[in-house]
Amino acid sequence: MMRIAVLLTTFNRQDKTVACLQSLKAQKLPKNIGIDVFLTDDASADNTVKAVKEIYPDSYIFHGSGQLFWAGGMRNSWREAQKGQYSYYLLLNDDTLLKENTVAALLACNDEITKELGKPAVCIGSTQDCSTGNISYGGKKLTSGFNLKSTVVYDQHQYQSCDLGNGNIMLVPEDIVNAVGILSSAYTHGIADYDYTLKVKKAGFDVMVAPGILGYCTDDHGQNWKSQSTGLKERIKYLKSPKGLAYKEYLLFIRTHFPLYYPLAFAKLWMKTLLPIFWQMLKSKEFNNNTFKAHG
């Protein structure tokens, strides 16, 4: 029997975590597939751990200090899972609801790719925001080798190649983990999944978006800068925060993957922080131009 290690991290999101795991429990798995849950609880003050144990009594629960954030918690779960023997690792955000065929669809996608290309691939699952009907997370294709400009990749019936993959639903075969490793310790919260998929591509493997919608998740990122009404001290704090602009980590990511873009990326971060009104005007103009191009 092939086994999948399902990797999660959580912090004070009992209801969402429970709903996510219930959708995992409801999966229609192929007969030869088994799953184990590896979850890092980053010092939650609610009853998340107890609730998880009620759904998955045999789950592996680990405890953080409260400072692991998403990437740190996922790395911890992944490292622990590597102590076992697993054919696949499934990264799963704890606010994601899976369709009942999600795991089977990801496995089928990887099997098809392996047969066609002769090697496994990372398979990304697209999620839909129920409030808007739009793709909230999934895969993106770079439109430039210079910077992070990209477009969403999605097809209802065929898998599609992408460059950037979100870790909300991400299936990673064992062979790729052996070659590339796990999420980089350089990243605290976000960015780590984009960095990982780019490294997978550089290592000679493919990153593919599986066909169709495989889950539901609200896009809660919003705008990634603070308005002028927020004080400068708070804007600088947001600039440096792992859950904000993640200044040092973002620049490391750019220097690693888009070195020619580094000076402009540096300038944009400080423009967002020091001149948010001007930045908002630029973004509004860019949005209007893109809207005109799309419908003109």
C-alpha cells in the first residue's frame, strides 16, 4: 500500500481546521492508498489539538512555540513525516475544504504526467473562493523572466504547466523531495511555496496544475500595503513583519530567482511604506489599464 503524509500547521483556527480535516476524512481514496496526518499546532489557545484527535485519533501532533508561522509549522510537520516511509507528501492549508475526489485527482494527475514525461511532478490543486467564484489559490505562469508578473493557470479538463504554486493543495512525490528537499528555512510565513516550486523547476522537474476545482478557500490576502491613515511606525512594522511585506525574506527571494529585478523590488517595498498614497494611485491606474485591455 502506498501512503501519503498530509502536512498541516494551525494556530487558533479550530473551526477551520476541523472543517478541513473533515473534508480530508471524506476523501474517496483508491484502494491501495492510505494517509497519515502530521499537524503542527503552534501553541494554540483553543481546543484545536483535542478536536483534531477526535477526527483523526492516530494523527501525529507536534507543538510549536507560537512563532513558527505557516512556513515554519509546515517545515516542522514535513521533517517529522520524513521519519516515516511515504510515497507522497500533501501540503494542505487548514482553511481549505477539499472536494471528495481531490486526493484521487492529484494522484491520477501525477500518474498521467509520469507516464507521459517519464518523471513525476509536483501537482497543484486549484481552490475557488465561494464568495466571488474566482480562483483563490493554485498555480501561476510567469509572463516575464525579469520579475514576478504572472497569470493564473487553470483548465477544467487538462493539467497545465505552471511556475508558481500555492501550498494550499500541493502534492509532492517522494522522488522530488529526495532531490529538492522541503520548504526552505529562509522563509518564515509566505513566499516559501513559490520558492519551492521554482526550485523544483530548476531541478528539472515539472510543476503542474491538476484539472478542475479541487477545493474551496477564501482569498484573504487583500492589498499588501498599509494606507496613509496608518502611522509610519506601523507601516515600517508591517514592512518587516513575516505576515506583512516580509522585507528581508522577499528581497532574498527576488535576489535568488529574479536578480535583475532586485533594485526595482527594493524601491517598490519602500514606496509602499513611505508613499502609500502614491503607490495606491499607481495601482489604481494599473488596474484600470488592465481592465480596459481585458474588455476593450
